[in-house]
Amino acid sequence: MNKKLSIVASLLAVTVVSSTLAYATTIATSKVTACANKSTGILRVAKTCAKNENSVPLISGSVQLAPAYYDAAGKPVNTIWAGFNSKGQVDNMQALVNGKVVTVNGITGLVTPIGDIGVGYGAYINNDWDNPITYTTADCSDVPFLWLPNNPNGYMSQTVDLFKTLTTNPNYPGYFTLTYGSDAPLYYSISPSAVGYVTGMSIYHKRQFTNECVEDMGGDGGAARHYTPTGYTTKGLTVYTGTKLPNFRGPITVRVQ
């Protein structure tokens, strides 16, 4: 093969390889160049190289970059991993927020700290009558308290054990997270001493999935159940008022770079 044919063959080979790489990657043409000192070989980053330097291409051609995630306000989300639903939307993800690993709802942008315990959601409190998270207002708008039987049995026994060994949230030390359905998480600590309430008052609970506030009808053959301290231990809850991890503005979308 003569020299001209050899050059043509080489160019064809490069063209075929380059086309294959461009097809295999999803994006973009990038170029990174450094300047190497002709005497020392030391590299530096610069737009143009000096006369005593050689231009050294570090990356050239089509390269695959990691996808980038942004919320609806254009704020970048420092994503660790992300899951997608059947519609191709970012459904749930883990991210770093203020140096803390958190879960993020990709649709709403809601940030939930990892390490919490969603005590308003779980097998132990599926029913209104065995839910120790208790409210005094008919719309459950007040701060709840724990109303725990001293001699529990069945599901309530498991619920009491749950609160005896309650793990607090490491992102909000001393507090646990209370979450109902799609409600935003709330953070509470348990009072170290018993808290008294008015004997005979009506009590209410939030339903697990619907977030509906309902009166406790678990006693007296279906009649309204009223609060009593007899046979129970009542623990007040204290609301966390410190700084919370910021939420994102949903939905969160993925951009190819």
C-alpha cells in the first residue's frame, strides 16, 4: 500500500471509530486543554499557551457526562441516586442537602431527613382505636400528645413498645418525625414528665393515608371515647422550632449535559 492510500485508510478508520463513539454517547462535544511547560513539563490551565509551553489536549470529542437535576426554580439538586415513575418523572431520590443525606420527593420537592421514624405511618397504627398520637381539637390542628395504656395488649402493646424504644432523628437530635400520608413531616420530642388533660374530653386521631381527623369511637360500643388518665400514661409532645432542612420546589427534572 502506497503512502497516500495508507493515509486515506487511516482517516477512514478514525472516521468509523469516531462515528461509533458519537452514536454510543448521548451528548456533547467537549474539549479540555492544558499547557505544558517545555522545560519542566508542569501543566497549567489557561485559555492560551505561552511560547515556552505546548498545548496538551486532555479531553477531546464526544464525552458522556452525568445527568444534572434541577428543581422548578432552577436550583441544582446534589443527587446521589434517583428513581423514575412510569411517566418518566423523577419520583424519589436521595440527595445531599447542607451536608446531610436526605430523601427527596421528586414531584413535590419535599425533603425528608434519613433516620427519621414515620410514626403516623405503619402497621402498628393502622386503626384509629390503637393510635396513641392523640389530638384535642376536631381538626387535629393542635400539638398532639401520646396516650398510652399502662397494661396494653395486642396491637396496642406493640405500639407502646414502639414508643418505648423510639429512635430520634439524627438530623434533628432528640426529635422524631411524625408523618401522615402526603403531609409535610413534623418533628416532636417527648416530654420527660406526664402531662395532664381534662378528664372526659373528646379525643381525635389522624387517619394514616387520608390525613382525615376523626373522633376516637373505639369505646363504649361505638360511642365516642373520652380521655381519661386512669390506666394510661400521657406524654406531651414538644414541637421542634429550630432550623429545618430546606425543601426544593417541585417538580424536579433531569437535564442531560
